[in-house]
Amino acid sequence: MRRLWQQWQRRRKRKAAMLAWARREILAAAPYGYGHFQGEDGYRIWDERLDPGFVGFSPTAEGAEDWILEQFLREEDHI
């Protein structure tokens, strides 16, 4: 039983590492960016393809990344 538990733990760690890698790759490929601006309580999200590129706002960096991932993957499905 202990051996099965250890195998499950190793598989779970490998999957988490693969997902983290995929997340970084998608964020690097997406035409979006985000950043914290002085005086704001959150993160602006912008589209690098647009002149006034501001497209969204998130209270956390993780939320901004999630928004970018969802938007980019949604666009990729429609190409």
C-alpha cells in the first residue's frame, strides 16, 4: 500500500511540473501582458496588439495570468 502511495505522489508531482511548464509556455506565447502600476491595488492586463492596449484588471497576479490563459486559449480555438 505504501508503494502505491509513493507512486501516486511521484505521478502527481510530475503532472504538476508539466502543467507549470505549459502555463509558462502559453503565457510567453500570448500577445498579452500584465503588470502592477503604482497607486493601484491590482494588476492591469494589456493586449500588445492594440494601441490603447488596456483590456482588463485583476486584483492578483495569478488572476491576471488566468485571464490571459483563458483568453488566449479561447482565441486559439477560433483560429
